[in-house]
Amino acid sequence: MIGPFGLGPKGTMRMRALPMAQALTARGHEVEMFLAPWSNPEDSGREEERRGVKIHNITLPHPIPLLGHLIITWRLLSRALKSKPHIIHSFKPKAYSGLVAMAIWFLRKVGLARVGLVIDSDDWEGTGGWNEIENYTWLQKRFFAFQEKWGLLHCDAVTVASRALQTLAWSLGVKPGDAFYVPNGMPLESLKLEIPPQPAPEGRPTVLLYTRFFEFSLERVVEIWKGVVEAIPEARLLVVGKGLFGEEERLRQLMAEREIEGVEYAGWVEEHEIQKWLGSADLAIYPYDDTLINRTKCSIKLIELMGSRLPTVASDVGENRQYIEHLVSGYLIEPGDDESFRQAIIHILRNEKLQRALGREARRRVEERFNWATLVQTVEKAYSIALDKGG
């Protein structure tokens, strides 16, 4: 498995690739991960093993314009090929992992490599996707958009984290039988853990907003919460997460301008501490605007909420509708219908029996349909295709 960045703070390799690798290891496969830890340079050169998965963080070179990128790509490629794999699974068809996939494709063409190549896509990166959010240069945006389309078409099989990504892959020309839907899930070991509830201050009903902020307009959340506290003045909103561009501070400012009280800001929370915050809430909200990036993404946060038995009110956008069964394991609200979103929050907060029922069904749904022990069986099918074509 090739990662364009390390295990933190970005989530793809830590929350998607690693549990996938560990589930594959449990089924008898040997899996190694090769990462370019520019996002967490303290891991440069670090070697470790987690539940049978060998993790190799390549040594980062001194920052040299352009040449440094080529060195990182070469180190990922050479170390991966040195292990003589049957399959190379490149996570994200962009940046360093995308460059490695391109190199492997051409090496195979000239007979210098014999290995199956699988590309994993868990977000739409190009136009309408992360290119619109990240502060990339014009050249980077053009290159990443090119890489994404080229990579999805120049591999043996594709694993995608959402139905929308699967449809986009088909639209580019990927054969239906080569695009495998593998949504994010939770390890069975995590689902066996029970989270003790943390009583809210003075018994106040608590709503959790666990987010990175780019999924919705801040004004929407302000207006929704304003209506909630008008109906339930003692309600508390707990905001966990940090935006890319200081959005949490802007939310704080908007709430203050509207004189809305009862909002607590936890900021960025380390992975080992998040369960404490999940256990302190009675209800979670997951608002989305109806955008391409939201339709194509597959939220690990939503899986965490459901696996923690938290009833959730979410916008009916993209993969949210795959995870939540409306009125059974949560509430799905049409995007933009803020009044219905607000009323759903109020209704659930006032009904403890409903909270327990929704939370119980949410946990059951994750256990039965979205655990990695089950999901990796589809990954194995992608690998089988890749072995037949390129291995």
C-alpha cells in the first residue's frame, strides 16, 4: 500500500488504509505500507508494525524545489518494489502515490515490473473537489486533476469509497467490473469496545457537531442552533474539530453576534480522546451542503458516531444515505431544509426512548454492514482482478 502522506494528521492512511490492511492481514495476507510522511515529518524514517502490518515511513530529503518531490517518489517506488509485492494498492490517484502508480504502469509497459496495480479513491480531488478547497497553485490544480483521471484509467482495478465516486469512475471509462465499492468502516475490535456515557453538565441535553467545517455553510448551523435553543433553552452544542482556515473561530464569532449561548468549542481532539467526547453527547448532527465533494466523500466521522450509538441527524447527501436508514438508525433531512433539520433535533432531544432506539440501530447497522472484516472481501475481489491483469 502506497500513501501520499503519513498516518497523521490526514485521515486516509490512518482511518482507511490501515484498518483495511489489518483486516487483510487477519485473513492471511501479508501487507506493508510505504508512506511519505511530509504531513508528520517527525515520522521520517520510522519503521513500525501495527497488528501485523509493517509500516515504512520513507526518509524525507532536504527540501529542494522539484528535485525533492522526485526523490520522495523514487524512495516510495524503489522500496515498494524491493519487497517484491504481488499487488500495489495506491491510495489516492494524486501527488506522490499517483506518481508511483504512473511509474509502475510505465515499468510494466517496458517489461521491468510485473505487479498488479489497484488505485483507491476516497475523495474527488479535481474540479469540484479538493481542488476547490485546498490552497493549491494553478499548476498543482491542473496536475492533480490530470493525475486523478489518468490514474483511474491506467490501473487494473479501482476501489472507491462512495457510490458517487464509482459513478464518476464509470463516466471516465473505467469498466463497471473493475470499479469496486468499498465504503469506510470500523474494525470489529473497535466495535467490541463499550463507551461509558459521560454525563453532561447539570444534565443538559447535549448535541455534538463533529466536523472539519468545509461540508456546510457556517450560517446554516447558526440558524439551526438558534431555533433549537429557542425551543430548548438548556440545550448545549459541543463543537469538536478544527477547520482548514480557522472556520471554528468564525463560527464562534457568528454565534456571539447573534447572542446565542450554550456553545462549547473543544477544537482539535486527538484520536485517543475522541471517545470521551462522543460519550458526552445525546445526539449528533451532520449537516451537508449538496456539493460534489460532499456527494463523493465517505465520512469516517459518521461511522464513528453511529458505532458509538449516537443518534444522528444528517443531510441526505451522498454516502450519508448509505449509512443511515431514515427513522431507523438516524434521521436524513433534505439538504437546505433547515427547518426540518431543526425540528428533528428538537424531537429527538425530547424523546430519550427514541434516542436509545436510534443509537442501538445505528450501532447494529455498522456492526453488520460496515465492519472491515466484511468490507475487505470486496478488496480481495479487486486484487484478484489485478493479479489476472498485471500480476
